[in-house]
Amino acid sequence: MYSGEGSDASEPWERLYDVMDGEGSFEERARRALALGAQVLNADRGLLVRTDPDSDHWKAVVSTEPADAKLHEGVELALETTYCRRVVETESQVTLHDAPNQEWDDDPAFDAHGYHCYLGTPVYLDDEPYGTVCFIADEPRAEFSTNETLFAELVARLIERELELKQHTAEITDKTNLAAALARVLRHNIRNSLTVIRGYTQEMGTDAGDTDYHEIVLREVDTLLELSERARDLEQILTEDAQPTLTDVVPVIDEITDAVTAEHPAATATVHAPDEVVLPIRPSFERAIEELVENAVRHGGEDPTISITVEPVEDAVEIRIRDDGPGLPEMEQTAIETGETTPLTHGIGLGLWMVRWIVSRHDGTVESTVTDGGTAITITLPETPESAEQTGITEITRARDQYKAAFDEASEAMIIFNDDARIVDLNPRAATIYGNDRHELLGREVADFLPDDYDFEAAWATFQEAKDGDDENVENVVEFVGDDGEKRVVEYTTVPEIVPGQHLMIVEPITGTEADSGVYEQIFNQTYQFTGLMRPDGTLIEANETALEFGGLDRDDVVGEKMWETGWFQQSQRTREQAREAVERAAEGEFIRRDLVVSGADREATIDFSIRPVTDDRGNVRLLIPEGRDVTERRRGTVQ
């Protein structure tokens, strides 16, 4: 179990950042982070879980358990039978160190699985509930400390950040591929068709009596019109924001098949399916099936024979459309399966591209198989799409610039400033934190938002040294005042020279803003201990409600003050000196713990007082966490 004491206190935190910043896929890095969390928290397993309370669904997306274990990756349970349901219901962290002795012995989760120990933290994706990061142990243990719940919170936030990045990257890739597909397909097909139109129209000018030319022109014009219609359909599908609804797809496929064969009397189509197959689908699903059946009829044999098979498989449903035509060209197979486009894989149109995008929006896959007997295209759709509620895609125009999309959609506040320390760009999140419209902030000096007593010149000199040398990014904690008058304490990281003459600042609120209410309420306000957060010089940044209520104080009475000058430490000059000495030693990296007598609103109390330094990856103390536990009665009993 990790106590947070001693010279190695920061090691797990550093290792966690190293893991999440390391090599590998999202799943690999998340698995390593969960394994580290399980080790630190003395748990038997760690999981990233996807939850859906509407369907009572629970799925282990990433797990540290082996494939033959009970809670292996991919396992699905009823949410009602898990402790995670309490996290989802309360939207807050849930801790259990000994479920039966905490009156959870009749809980459905304990009845179903018998786990004594659980620490679960909510995870959000695009500000919507996604699931939980949870750590589970078979046997009971001591109560979780504040340090341990803070560490679990950090694991969840880092995994949440990477989950958002994964989704945004996928969205940007899809939109970029779409833009490339549209550009290449339209450029190729329109150019070729217009060339034919121009040539035959010219011939018509010299031989107006040949009506065959008219037919060729009309055919090519019709091709352009069809291509234009499909391009429009594809854009509508990509920007569709309708949520999936549970639907029996069998009658949908039957109706589409009947309609297509009615238009092509020479074609024979047969549907092989169970009586009922229910899937969560969007309105665009029908368009994909129609396109595939229509494609099979058009490119089948002389009297095409089409077979449509709907087959439930494990956790998914396969829909297979088979024709008896000459076979799908290899380039078209690559295009429909990967969504990638090159100058040689522009395809003959947008129909199959449309299918690929629709299936992708359903979290499904498309595969094609070509034999001497024809082509079979198989769509596989999951019964419960992992990202069904999170795959809304914004304007297609953002695909023109990947950097701008990532910048605008980032959950972190990002500011770009120049060599004169003036803001040249910022994302919407930064505008919110700075308390003004983006356009009103452009051109402002960074120093405009800092308090008068902040030594900006010294901070700027440190940044210049990092910029001019080979040092790593500059990190610090500072309080600033936004244009809305709100004081905010933030942690910032500067990245020099992202392009010549321009530098990036990433800003994360620590407390006092709407962004952090979930995290810090858990850390500070849901504990019976006195807990705070302060700078290395002893200036208080935050204090929890327990400490404020004991002292009869308001937050404004203590935030911004030196800890030893606050009302808690006015019992005597000796108490103030002891508190100041403890801060000075902690600022040097030492963990401090001792008994102190402090003043409350209506009584004095003896507290088990400690200060834990929080360091960065270079060992510099960035924050101090003071904590106190009321031990008055215990000490009094010892004396007696």
C-alpha cells in the first residue's frame, strides 16, 4: 500500500506520467496505468469500464486480468450487480475498504461477486458520462487514505484524457480521409465526364444530325448528377447527430430488398435471417443496406442472384450481401475496408465509401471477399457500440486542418503567445478560463492576468532560458484574475517554439473553477480530515469544508494567506512558529508530521498534523498538501 511518506513519495506519480506518455496503443498504456494503480492501492485488479445505465450494461474495456479470469477484458455484466452503479448514480468517487463491515453485505454487487474492497472513479468523454476507472480487491484492507484516492483520481483523469484524444484523433482521421476521398473522387470523375461532354458536344457542332452524341452527353450528365447526389448524401451522413435506437433490422432489410428488386425485375434476391434481430442503429443504416443491395444487383451477372444473410455472432451481428458478378476490384476492396484513399484508389463513385462511413459510425467493420463466384461484403455491427453516444461529429470544414481541430477540441486550455508575451491564439477552453470572448483576448499581454505581486520578469527570464537552451518545458502554479473578475489558481506548462517565434502554454485549473469541481470536491470536501493545498511558500490555495467549519472560517478568510497566519494557528506564537517551520522544511522536500494544538470556532483541538510535498519529475517541490486529523480524545486518553 502506498502511504505517501518518505523520499520516494513522488515515484508512483512520476511512473504514472511516464506510463501514459510512453509508447503503445491507448489500450496498452491504459493497462499499464491500471496495473500501477492496482499496485499502489494494494488491489488485485484494475479496470476501465464502459457503463450504460439505460440498458443496465457494464463492460470491461481494459483490464489487468488475464483472459481466463472472471473480470477479463471484454467481459460484460449487468450494471446493477456491480459497485460501479453507485459511481454512475452519484457521479462521484466511491470507496469501500471492507464492504460487509460498511453495511454493504446485502448489496447486489457483494451478493453477486463477493468483493470486499473497491475504489471507483467516474470517467467522462466529451463532458458526458462514459464509465469508471475502478480498482477491486477480494479481501478487506485498511481505509483508503486521501493520498490513495487522489492517486486513483489521477489515474482516471489521465486515462480519460487519452480516451478523448483517441476519439478526437479517430474523428479527425475520418474527416480528413473523407475530405481526401471527396477531393479525389470528385476531381477524377468530374474531370473525366466533363472531358467526354466537351468532346462530343464539339462533334455535335459539326454533325448535328447524329443523335447518338446526344445520348452520350445525357448519359455523362446523368453520371455527374448521380455523383453529386451521393456526395451530398455522404456529407449528410457524416454530420448526422441522431442517436442509435434499438430496432429489429430484419424487416428493414426485407423492405429494402423488395424495393430494389422491384426496380430490377431480372434480379433475384433472397434474405436468410432469424425472425428477429435487434440492434442499436441510426437512420443512416438503411442507406448502407440499400447501397450494398443496389450495388450487388447492378454489378451481378446477367440475371443477378443476390443472397442477404443476417447472422448473430458473439456480441455482434453479421450482415452479408453476396452477388454472382465478376468481383470487386482490389482497389475498391481496400477503399471500403480501410477508408483510405490514394490517387489510384479513388473508386468509381461514392456508394461504397458511403457504406464504410455509415458502418464506422455504428462502431462496425466492413470486409469484402472475392471469389470466382462473385463478391461477398460483410458488415459486422456490435450489439452494444462502445461509443454510440459519443460519436457525434462536428462540422466537416474542420477536417481541412488537423491541428486546428485538435486545438479547438482539446479539453485542456491552450494559449499561443509570441516573443513579446502577447496572446496570438487560444482555444475555447482557454477563453472560458480567462473569462472573456476569444477575440477580446487576442493581443493581450500574458502579464495582464497575473496579480501585482507576481514576479513576471523572473518567470519570463526562466522561460527565456528554457527557450534559448535545451531545457525541458517550464511548469509552475500561479493565481491569476480573469476578465470576469474571478480569481483562479492554475498549473501551467509552457512549450517553447512550437513554430518559430510562437510558444504554447497549457493551463489546467487547480481549484476555484467550474472545471475542477468534480475532482477537488472528492479530494477535499468528502473527508473528515482537515485538508488543504498550498504553494511552497505556505500561501493557501484551498482548504476543505471540514477545516473551514472547525475554524468558523470562510474560504476567503484563508485563501491567499500564509497558513500560519490563519485563524487555526492563533492559539499561541509558538504554534505559529511551529507551523511556519513545518512549511519551510516541507518546501525543501521533507515529509513533516507532528502534533499541533490549533484553534477552532468554539474549542481548541490537538491534531495529528502533516505536510506532504508534491514534486515534479525533476524533484522540484510544486505544491504542499497539509492535513490534520483530530486526535484530541485519543491524546487525552493517553495522558489519563
